[in-house]
Amino acid sequence: MNKWASLIVGLLASVNGFADGDSNRPWRDPVYEVLITQDIVYGYGEVRLPSPGMKALLLDLYEPTGQTVPGSPRPAILIIHGGGFVGGSRQFPAWVDLATELAKRGYVVASIDYRLAGDDPVLSERVQALPLTTGFEFERWMIAAVDDGLTALDWLVDNTGTLYLDPTRLGVMGGSAGATTAIHLAYTVSDYGIDSPALKIAVDLWGSAMIPLDDPEAAVNHLETGEPPIFIVHGTEDGTVPISRSYALAARADEQGVPYEFHLIDGAAHGFDYIDLLVDEVEPGLSVFDRMVEWIHAALFQDFTINAGHSGAWFNPATSGQGQLIDIEPETQFMFLAWFTFTDAASDNPFEQQWYTAQGNYSGDTAVLDLYETLGGIFDDPREVTTTRVGEVSLRFSDCNQGQMTYSIDGKGLQGEFPLNRAIPGSGNVCEGLSGSTTQAVDINAGMDGAWYDPITPGQGFLIDAHPNPAGGNFIFVAWFTYGADTASGQRWLTAQGSFEGSIAEIDVFESNGGSFDDPLAPGTTKVGTLNVDFTDCSNAQLSYSLPADPAEGDIAVTRVIPGGQALCEELVGAD
């Protein structure tokens, strides 16, 4: 048994002013509701039919609800429908379904219409450099789609503030003619000196590179080293767009070292009438769509890794009064997590306080941790406790402010997943600026985040999340994992929060009761005492508590749970 499992720390309660946002992390499984706004004008394009003038270009916007938290920008995907540049619609049912499913997974999706052959489009000055080599009208229609796709990407970038988008995580997806347009936006326009918002990924559903139209090899060769990864899907019996075009594109990506996936749908002809991304599988139990979402996530967030700035308090807004506190030791890539919650409604003793701890190593953006339950203790008492492995949790983070947690608890039949959001607004700043941190102006700093304990009382402890903000008010949150004599589970957890000055925090203590495991049932939260915290240095602190209702009062000397956890604190205060 690793000693960390028996050390403990506390969970996070949404009492008195915690963030009420939602996680912005995109995941394979749908976790969000979707807000659809139709008929948004994203720009204008010149046409000759039915009469000369400027045509309003329309899009439908699909947004995950509850995703408007400033400081947590979201990835966006531009969808371009097919139809041979002569027909098609953004409101074709298959595209509506795909856009909705993507938004359920945390992506903002803009699905556009664009000028078609029947509009007799006039190309703007922006795309005049693209070659017209054959004299076929089709070529002009094809370039008009690129023209409008550029306008749509500009619209997304121009609205990153109001839509809370991350302009560094834009993707483009299309089918047939729309896929051809997506390919041209991702790989072709830059070779002709056309400025365009940078794309991070491209999804090609049975399309083809076609600029220049008279030279398929030259068209494919626009894909070059360092350009966006591409996900390709094509039916083996496609009689409209030859599958050889997708083979050529995949071969070019391989040659240039551009990450790609190429999925053949055996026996399928062209388009959604023959290929259902939500049903057709790339392997047993994994649909093309599910694999595509996994791939998009990996491509968009491949450069993100967990760091010491992820230490602190996290919660799922759907289950107020419950939460997680995390402590990270980056040298060994070790993560410790404390989860404060309640027994579930179906248990023998429902709605009682309960806490778990978890620990293990992380790699990149993901941590897979063993989950433990510790029982048999008494409040602030050195009695020996029993710690048992009861399951597993995994955490994945897309950035410094959002993540997802999946759990499985053996023997209790409990499993599921939920989004994680920072409990303290602004506390992700250290994570975001870790490499360029400067000395804090106060003694308590964000480097004090993490797990603390008293070696005399193993199996109990504290998790701390400090957010220094002299201008807006220094704030500290403490979760305390311990035991009590009056609950069936024997476990008890408390939370404390308030302001601090210098090295000292004098804060109120709260107790939450009546909740249910991973359930939105709201617990009741009551102030039960006070806690004074005095940090003597980055590795040691003295806690003094008073709980009049128990009654109980005393002092606890605490130290770091994870050796080496003080490094960030010392860096921030300029300690030797």
C-alpha cells in the first residue's frame, strides 16, 4: 500500500460564492444541452442571379449550453455541406445531427450555406489568385465556395470574444463538395498568398483536392509538412468522387509527416445516403463519429499537458456541495486527489457524508488513478485507520480551467463521468503562466495549493486552494477530511473559506449534509466554526480550529503530503 492512500485530503463544496459555470471540455460522450441559433448573417457575397447584387450568407450556430464562462475559450468547427456546388443545404438532416452531436460534446459549431451555381457567383478580390485553368463554370463555383468559407472563418475569429471561442483551436469539416472546400481552406489558399485564419484540423468526408482542377497531383501536393492533421472517410464503392483521390491525399499526408486517419467504409457509395457516421463502425463498438470526435480532441489538444498549476479545488456545477481537490508533484508526474461527496440514495445509509482519495501518475493531459476508501478513524485522533482500494478514476484536462472525470467504484455498482470546473475563478492563472511566473506580493501564494496532513493522525488531512489577488481580495479554500462518531459511514468532511492577509488566514468552517453521490440533490450547508491557518514556510503550517457545536477545539501542525510540492511555492515567493 502506497502511504499516500492513507493520508487524506478534502473535497470541495460550492458554498458562499464559488463559480457557477460549466466545463468547456469537449468529450466523446454527450454531456451538454445545445442552443441552436439559425439564420445568422456571417457576410455577403456578390451574385448575378436572380438579379445582380450582394447576397446575405447565412449560418446556423450550435452552442453547448452553460459554456459562456470568460477565460475558458471553446474550440469551434466550421461545417460546409455538400451538393456538387449546385445544391445542398446547411439544414440537411444529417448535417443538423452531426452539428448537434458535436455541440453536445462541447464544440461550438457553425454550419454554413454558401453561394451556389444558381447564384452565378462573382469572385471577390480575395480569391483572385486561385487558378481558373479549365474554363469550366464548375471551377468558378468551386472557388466561390472557398471565398465564402474564408468569410465564415473570419466571422468566427471576429466573434471569439462574444462566443468565448479559442481562435487557436479552429477546425473545418465538410462532405463531398464541402469536404473539397475544407481541403482548400486547410491546405491550398496559403500557397496562393491568401490570408486565412489558422486551422488546427480538417475533416474530409468523401471529398477531393481539386485546385488546380486540371492537375490532381498538384492539387494534392498543396498539403505540406506542418499543416493541419486530416481525418478522411470514403466509401469503397463511391462512383461520384473516386476513392483514388482519398488514397492520394492520405499518401501525401504520410509522405509529408502530417498526422492523418483514413477510414474506408466497405461497400458504401457516395454520401450520407450510404454512410451513417453515427452507426457505421471503425471497430466493434466504436462508430466512425465516436472515433472522429476522439481524433479531433487529440489533434486540437495534443500540445496540452497537466502541470503543477492544476493543483487546487474543482467541482461539477450539476452536483453542488460536492467536489474534488487535486495536488500534483510534476517531477514524478504524480497526482493526488480527494473527493468529498455523500453516500448514494440506494445505499444502506443514504445521504451521509463520504469521502474518497485517489492517486497515481499522469501523462500528457490524462491521469489514471486508483481510488481508495479510508474508514475507522475518529476526529483529530491518532487511531489507526483502514484503507482499501475500491475502484478507479481518470481525469483529462483540455486546459487550465476545465476537465472531465470518469469513475468506477467496484462493489457499489457506481460508474459515470462528469465535467470539472475550477472552484475559484481566476485560479487557473498560475497554471497558464507557470513557465513565466513572478514573485507574489503576498506570503500565501498559489504554490501552497495541494494536500497537507498531520503525521500524528494518518488517514486524515486537508486540501488547500489559495488564490492571491490583492486587487480583488485574497481568497483561500480548505477542505478537511476526517471522521465523526455520529454518522453511519464514520467519515466526515468539512470545508472552510475566506480571505487571507500575509501568511495568515482566519476563515469560517462549514459542514454540508443531505446530499447524494454524484446527484444534483442539493445538500444543506451550515457554518459550524472557525479555522485559523498560519503558514510558517512553503512546507509547514499551523492550524487552529474551533467547532462550538461539537464542541471541539485544538491545534494541528500540518506538513506537505507529497514531497517536492513546495517547489512552486518557493519559486513564487523567491525563496532559496
